[in-house]
Amino acid sequence: MTTNKTLILITLFCHLAIFAFAQDSKIEVPDFDDKYSKYVGQLESGDVNIDYTDFRNSFLDSKQFSEKGTNYDNLKKQVYEAIKHKNYKKIIKLTKAMLSIDYTSMFAHKYLQQTYKILGDTLNQKKYHDIEFGLLNSIVQSGDGKTCETGWHVTQIEEEYFILNMLGAQLESQSTSTGGKNACDRMDVKTDEGKATYYFEANKVFEMERKMFEK
């Protein structure tokens, strides 16, 4: 009987610890009256059944997009450091800060959901896992990546490197390419199976870069 009570107390303590981790920091939902902000609110509330391609594109059109910059990159560097030291509380805090800047970040969703898995928080792990793979699938299901005409649709360069990392591909060279109506990033890589080439349809990326130079 005593053993059962001890197990119950340990389980309760673990759940309280997880709850404390989750409450330490929150993801800030942008309050702009635009599509991106509404998507973030919907996803953060737990409704993950959305059009993820439209969501990624909506970020580029949101005022929130201009908030992304060096702070986001610094947070990412800190995440790697926190992972190295298994500082789970800090990983949660940092990845949530990243998502407050860019909720389409597959990187942040990946390490947030993996940390929740380690902590045993299955509810949050599933939510951020589903969002991560909703974003991922919206890219890899947009083409086959074998030619520029059938390249994977991306909205940010960061998405390209995330996909390559998921494929276990080591970048050897990067160049631009065109095919049909598409402007692409061509990635020549090395994998365990040998050399390969992947194409990312980056029309949105090049369009945003052009707009920045026109300012």
C-alpha cells in the first residue's frame, strides 16, 4: 500500500513539474488583424487542421514578418547550447520565444515537441509535433524536388536547410536555377546513398528579396 502511495506521489510530482515547465513561458500570439495572426491563434489553441501552405505564405504578408531578424537567429544559437547541456526548461523558453517571432519555424516546433516528449507532456508534444509535420508536409508534398519545375515550394531559405537536415543530406554546393515559371535554389548534396540534387521552388523568397532591395 505504501509503495502504491509513493508511486502516486512521484507521478503527481512529475506532472506538477511538467506543468511548471509549461507555465514558465508562453508563446505570444501577434495581435495584427491579419490571416497569419488568426492562424497562430488557431494553432496555439490546439486546432491544428489548417492549410499549412497558406499559413506559411501568410507570414510573408504579415507585419510580423518584419519582426524576424537577428534576435531570432540568436535564439536559435542559444537553443543548440541548451540542447547540449540538456537544459529542458531553457529549450522550452527559447523555442517559444522563437515561435513568438515566427510561428512557421519548423526548427522551433521540432525541438519544442521533442523536449515535451522527454518530459512526458504528451498533450503538448502531440500538438507541436502535428504542427511541425503539417508545415513539413506542406513543403514535401508540393512537388518531388527533382527538377525546378517540380521543386518543393518554400517561403524562406531556412525551410530549405531544415528539409536537407531531415533528409540527412550534406550540402556541397548551392546555385540558382529556372524551370517553367519557377525560380529555384538548386542544392547539390551528399547523402549516405551517394550524391543527389534537390530543387526548391523559391519564387516567394526571390520576390521578397526583390522588394527589400526596392525599398
